[in-house]
Amino acid sequence: MSNREAIDTITGYFYQFDKTILELLLQDDDEASICIEGIEDIDVITADEISAVQCKYYAKTEYNHSVIKKPITLMLRHFSYKKTTDIKYHLYGHYKSGHEKLGTITPQSLKENYLTYSKKSKETNKTTVYKVHEELGLNDDDLSKFIELLTIDINAPSLDDQYSRIIEIIKTILNVSAEEAEFYHYNSALKLVKNLSIRQKKDDRYITKRRFIEHIKSKDEIFDSWFIRRKGRESYIKSVRKERLSTGLNMEPFDRFFLLDCCKSERLEEIKEVIFLVVAKWSKISKRQNPSFCPGIYIHGLSSEKKIELKKNMYAEGWHFIDGYPFRGAELTTLHFYEEPTVENKIRFKFVDNLEDLSILLSNAKRTVEVYQLYNEKIFFSHDGIKMEKIKIEAMDYIKDMTK
């Protein structure tokens, strides 16, 4: 699969996931439920009816009958198993152009445009015409009944328009800002729908509107790769800078700790660059600043040997920093660690060696503490009673761009 095809496939998944979220939000009955990957991509079950929804996103493609032949055929096959079914079939799609070609669906046009196809045999080189309706033993009355149950919407909104509508509805239902709706509650909704979609048993892929709303009410701060892909790397980083890592001229003199996941990389030059950016942004050391402050930094996933090499390297380059150990052989000393940086002592940051030390240092902090955990695969630290921002990153260069 080419990179372009992969992007188109992922975009299609997002369109389907967003449509699922939208359908849940739009239900009037809190007990209405949705099954993901049921009869179709989305099954909507209310007290009155069942609707099977097939989603198609072809933002780069002109509409032609052949584009929707397969989903219509699949819907008809399902209908043929029980012709008295009350299930409503919906084909929901977005296309670049060609919308005027659809026209009114009749039994004749259904047969000609969607249910008839030809296939050439490789062995005999002969072309055979297949008619799905004949194969299924369906007459015009059956097809008319199917058409009554079928809705084809090829004017569905674009990915971005559908997304904007979701954010507006979440804002209204939960009474939150656009930023909260997008960054927390939509993130929670996307993760829930994605996780439901991969469950093996169909019964496990159902959720009611009530349960859905209760779930997304909480601010889920743990992001995954799908949320980052949905927003796009640059948009995600911009949002993190604005909502989670903002600084100002009047930055409070808190004890800030940055827990930086090295993302399985031990490239010391890159790690040093990240430390430099964090120090430059979250330090204030001058004779006029009282008290002065600088960040504590822990590098997660870096071996002990590499940590020592990093310290030696930075010290040799003239970086002044301290850790919690005032002399060789000493035990961790919080008094030493929390020494105030000054113009005279030239302390630029404070190095935290391990998570056990971090817990002790946080428990013995004298000022307000903020912790920023930038993690790659999973959260690696927690501490009760401490404000902590948990920020998902895909690589070390995310941190560089978030802190510039």
C-alpha cells in the first residue's frame, strides 16, 4: 500500500469514527444505542427502528454508480435473507463531484446501475454478465421494498465540516469551551469508539448514548496516536503549546518538573537540545527575580550509563546543574536539590536521576509544584496530590517543537 493509500484509508476510518460519534450525540433517546461494525459500519438501534449505516469518504473522487455498487449489493444481500425486515439502510458518503448523476432510484435503475456487472475469465477469455438480483431470486416488488428502506446520501459533509459539528454539539451538551470540547472530550470520544470497534464479539461493540455521554464528560488527558493523527502533528503541537505548556511574562516561581521520555533514543545531542529548550523557557534567574527558579528534569528510558555520560558531557560544555546528591556517597538530600538558582551559583537546572528520587523530592517540595510528563507509549509516573500534565508525544522532536 502506498503512503497516499494509507492516508486515504486512515481518513476513511476517522470519517466513520466521527460519524459514529455524531450519531450518538444526535439521538433524542438516551437509551438509543449504536453497534460499531454490526450489519454495516454503524448500526443505530432506537425504540422504533434499526438503521444500518455504511460510510464512504471520497473527497478526491467524482461520484459514479460503480463507486457505491459494492455497498448497495451487500445491503441487498442482507435484505434478501429476510424480506420483511424493518431495518433501514443508509449509504452516507462524501464525494468531490458528480452528485447530479445519482438521480431517482427505481427497480430498473437499481438493476442496471448497481446490481449488474461483468467479469472476464482468465482461462477462457470470455466475459460473463452477472445479475445480483437474479442470483438472490428477487423480483421488482422485492426491489421496490428494498428501495423504500434505502437512503443514499452522497452529499454528506466533509471530514472537517462533520468534525466541526461534533465539537459544536459537545460544547452545547457539556457546556464547555471549544478548546475543552476538542482537546479533552472529543479525544475521549474518539478513543472510546476506536476501542469499541476492535472488540471481537459483536455484543461488546454496543454502547448507549447515556453511557457514551457519561464517559466523555470526564476530561481524558491521556492521548493516543489516533488523536494526534486526527488533529495532525502541527495542529496537535500548537494546541499543546497553547493549552498545556503556555508560559508568560509573569510566570510564577513554582517548582516545575519535566519528565521527558527519550522515546527509546539515546542520542545525547538531541536530548541536550531538548533540555536546553526546556531550561530556556521555564527558568528565571536574575538579581531582580525573587525568588529565582529553574526546572527539574528527569529523562525516562535512558540507561544509567548514558545518564552519567550525559551529565559529563553537559558539565564539560559549561552547563551548571545540581542533582539531589551533594557529594560522592551521599544520600538523596532534598535541601541540596531545592537550593535556589542565582546569578552567582549559575545553576541552570536540576537533574532527577530516577523515579524513586522524584517521589521523595515532590513529597518534600516547599513551593507549589507542577509536573509535566511527556510520554511516548504509556504513562510512567503518578503521584497523589500533585498537579500533572500528561502529554502524548510520538518522538523527541515533538518536545522540541512544543517548547520552542
